[in-house]
Amino acid sequence: MGKNLLEQLKEVTVVVADTGDIQAIETFKPRDATTNPSLITAAAQMPQYQGIVDDTLKGARETLGATASAAEVVTLAFDRLAVSFGLKILEIIPGRVSTEVDARLSFDTDATVAKGRDLIAQYEAANVSRDRVLIKIAATWEGIQAAAVLEKEGIHTNLTLLFGLHQAVACAENGITLISPFVGRILDWYKKDTGKDSYAPAEDPGVVSVTEIYNYYKKFGYKTEVMGASFRNVGEITELAGSDLLTIAPSLLAELQATEGELPRKLDPENAAGLSIEKLSIDKATFESMHAANPMATDKLAEGISGFATALEALEELLANRLASLEG
């Protein structure tokens, strides 16, 4: 019996689960897992994870004491909840979990550095090595500079909301461990902008973008890993077979697992080495100029930060309501 597409994909690419749903991670057995504010907020509302939410709230109350206000307890629990989910995920997977810095800090380098250090301290207090955690930061110029500081301290980072080559090159030049270019969100923008309903997988703008980034990194020997993210369909995934990593939602993992057929490797470092590619150098002025000249990246980065901030606000409200219920 032949191997399904998921089994074949795992032979050429590290498969990562893009979810906060611990049961889904147990089902698909990825090496790594990623979360984001939207995924944590969604998971926190699932009945099966109410215990994680309640334990985090109770732990925050115990830390602060009976005299602390509800708002103070919620703030501390909010800071701890993503790590609480991360710790549960790390009990299942052999590799790394990505835990995201508050998206509302995306343009504040110092605050992002402080939050990254705090997240790692929480994991280390739970006896988890920092090598098993990626601190996830939006790929603004300020976020990339914060990540560079953390990397020098041995804190590994995952730069997310990445939509353009300028962001990718800046990450590589600053020694970032991993980047997450958003395939599906790029496709969304182009479909809306052009009115075109669909693209062949090889012509999908998100696939084209990640392929360009992968080839650039391999051509010039950068160690930063490329992890395609935010997929809309299986065709996007199979077209990027060979990428260092791909982070995939449970619904698409299930579709890959249920599909038979051949899965050829599409991305290969040996092929990239033979390509003619211009080497770039990205300082702040060049980054800002290239970003302004890329309306898709400009729109999607701003939209992504705003969307994650909204999810965080919903999570804060959820925690406040749950604390009120627990404490009567």
C-alpha cells in the first residue's frame, strides 16, 4: 500500500501543527507546534480545555493573593495562559512550541524583548529548556530588532506575519532562528485585488513568495529556517514540499493524511544554489522603502497585527468572565 501525502511530506519537510487544540496535536503527531493569539483564544473557549484556563486563573490568584483586584489577576493569567497551553503541547511533541508575544507590542522593541525574556523565564521555571521554545514576534522592523537581541541571549525566535522578501532578508541578516511566511493570506490579498477566484498551485502568489524566500536563503547559505504558514488548500502545501518546515492546520493535515498519490519534492537547496539571484542588504531605510512599495505586505502586516490584537482583547474578556464565575 502506498504512502499518503502526509507521510510523504514528512520525508522531505518537518510538519508542524498550527493549532492550540491539544487533541489534534495528539492525532497528527507533528514534531513541532505553533500557536497564535487567535488559536489560543479559540482553544480557551473549548470545554475540554476549561481546566487549563481555570488552573491558570487560580494560579494567578494564588500568586497575587486575596487582596489583588480581579483586573490584576486577569492580567497575570493572560500573561501565563499561552505558556500553560505551550507546556501541555510540549508533553506531546518531541520538538518545539512557538509562543507569541502580545501583538500590541509589535512596534516596541524594548517591550518585545522584555516580554520574550518573561515567556522564556516562565518555561524555564517549569523545567523546559529554552531550546524547545520559539518566541513568536511580528516581523516589523522593531520586532526583528527585538528578536536579534533575544537571539544573542540564546532565546530562539519565530518571526511571523511575514509577507515580503524585505522582511525575510532582514530576519536572516539578524540571525533569526525561523520565519513564518503567510502563504494563504498573500493569496487572499491577490484574489481580492485582482478579482481572480483561483490560481494554479505553482502560480499561487503565496507559493511564489515562499519559493523566492527559500531559494534566496539556500543560495546565500543563511541558517534561518523557512516555515510556510497560513494555508488555504492542499495544493499550496504540496507545491512547497521540501521547505524546511510547514505549519498546517488540523483540517488540512487530515486531508493530506486521507489522500493517496505521488508527492514530488518541489523545493531543494541544490536547485537553489544554481539560481541567479541578486543579494540584498536591508537596513531600516531600505526595509521601510521596500515595505511601502509592497501594498500587499503593508496591508497584510497591519491587518494581521490588528487581528491578533482583537483576539487578545477577546481573550482578556473571556478570562475576566471566567474569573467572575469561579470566584462568584
